[in-house]
Amino acid sequence: MKLYKQIWDELSVIDVSPYVEKKGGLSYLSWGHAIKILKSYYPHSNWTFSQKAEADGTVMVECMLTIQHDDEAAYQSMWLPVLDFKNKP
């Protein structure tokens, strides 16, 4: 659990406002910028993706992030819908 707190304490205070982009009325941090910041603190981080097609034709993608630091590892998983250019599933 110590690693989870360390990751939060280090990454949550980073000012990412210079990298925030806008699209369709939403503000977001691009994957590229997020990974660049993460890797600058935790270079042994990696991720995997899996997807699940729903009956209504939409698709959900899961990202499993692993942050390795010394002999500890922290894991986080998130499911997100695949969106079109209008930010619709």
C-alpha cells in the first residue's frame, strides 16, 4: 500500500495544465502526455488493453496499468467506452 500512496503523492501535484487540450467542449490530457509524465517518474510502468463488444454494437476497452518501483508493483484497471469523433459511444 505504501507504493500507491507514493504514486498518488508524486503524480497528483503535477501541474498538467500546459498539456490540457480541448475537443468537442471537453478538456482532456492526451494519452501521450500522460505516459510521458508517468514514465518520467516510473520508467518501468507498462499497460495492456483488452476489449469487449456489447450486444448494442458498442465496444468497451479495458486498460490495465502496472507501475513497478523497486520490488513493489501497483495495479489499476479502468473500462472506458470507445467514442466517435463526437465523443459518443
